[in-house]
Amino acid sequence: MLSDIEKAILKSDLGLTPMNDGKIIRLPIPALTTERRKELVKMVKKMEEDAKVALRNVRREANEDLKEMKKEKLLPEDEAHKGQEEVQKLTDDYIRKAEAQAGEKEREIMAF
């Protein structure tokens, strides 16, 4: 099982090199240099952008469902419009939350 864990850590792209002595795995964690902090901030920004893309995809799917329901006369036009506005409002709210969390994490990483 240790070799599987070791391989997973190596594949994780965390910049850690595990040392396996047969009983335990040691992870030497280097001190955070300014360069490493900047790399971590880039990772956080990438995660933030991935979250935004996922949210936009959910918004698109929800709007498509609303349009389909309107087309099939399952939903009145004004209700479909209200639904799209609500979906947009929720999307904007969650994007702001993702940006706030990423900003907070960036400040935490860069704090010395």
C-alpha cells in the first residue's frame, strides 16, 4: 500500500518527494520561499478560474433547461425569464464567493 501512496503523492504535482523506508512515508516539506509562494498563488488562481468555469457551465445548463421548458410550454415565458434572472443572480453570488476565498487564500500564502 505504501508504494501506491508514494506514487499518488508524486503524481499530485505538489512538489513533494516522498521517502519510503518500508514502514512509513516521510514527506520533507521545504520552507516556503518567495518563489514557492508565488507558485502556490498561481495554483490558487487556477483553481479559482476552474471553479468559475464550472459555475458558468452549470448556469448554461440551467438556462438551457429553462428554455426547453418554455419551448415545450411547461413554463410560462415570464417564469422562464425570472428563472434565468435567478440563475444569473446565484451564479454571480457564487463567483464572488470563489473570488473572495481565492483572495483570502492568496493573502494567507503571501503573509510572512
